[in-house]
Amino acid sequence: MIIDLQLNQGSAPWSLLHESVLAAESTGYSTVWNLDHFSGANFGSDSMLECFTSLTAWATATSSIKVGTLVTNVMNREPGLLANIVSSIQHISNNRLMLGIGAGTSPNSPWNGEQMALGMPLLPSMAQRHERLIEIVELMKHVWSPDRHEKFEG
């Protein structure tokens, strides 16, 4: 049986998150997941550790458990930056990163506040968000491919 654990990096101090990841690894959990949010407000917290920084720290503190995003909002980072971040963590973790990726929230969602506060654009329709998701996944696949030095025609 595969059992994973989701940790909310907005609900506990770093010391407790760190201990939890170590305990999850030592007891045989498969993957520890965290959230890609910039604000802890929707989780009853006044802070939120950044997703990929947390994953990198978890990866360096462990040796076998996978680390993952649940889920990465493709609107939160520029596509090239996201591809670079993911590649870096994959390298640091010795290929233990699990990338959960999604199309993001709508402008009228209760989850839109953190993007609005940071001046990040939100696409209004589900179809537009899904198109953007596909576009970004294709771009990341190109960035990671052996022929990545050729011009991307996305």
C-alpha cells in the first residue's frame, strides 16, 4: 500500500514541518506533499512558507521520501522560471520531486485573493486556464528535452 502525507506549510512552524517530514520518511510514507499558495489566510494562518523553498529544504533533509506539490498553480510563476525551479529541485532531490500541476483559480474564487494581492493575472474562463496549462506543460517539456536549444514554437 502506498501512503502519502500532505503538510500545510502555513499551519505549522518550520521546526514542526521539518520533524514531520523526517518522521514520514522514517515510517515509510511514499511522498510528502505541500501547497503552492502565497498566503496562509485561507488556512487560518498569517504566514505561508513558499512551496518550492519548502520542498528543497525537505529534499535536502531526507534521502528516500519523494517530495511534491499539491498542486502548483501555473499562473503563479513564469513558465521558464517554473521549469528551472522544478529542474533544480529534481537535481537536488536526486529525482524525487513529484510535480502536481493545475490550471489555477478563477477571478471570482475564494482562492483568488493571494494572486490579486500580488498583482498576478487570472484567466477568467476554465477553457483559457486549461489552454494555459497545456501551453506551460508543453513549454516545460521542451525546456527539459535534449533539443531544448532550438527555438520553442509554442
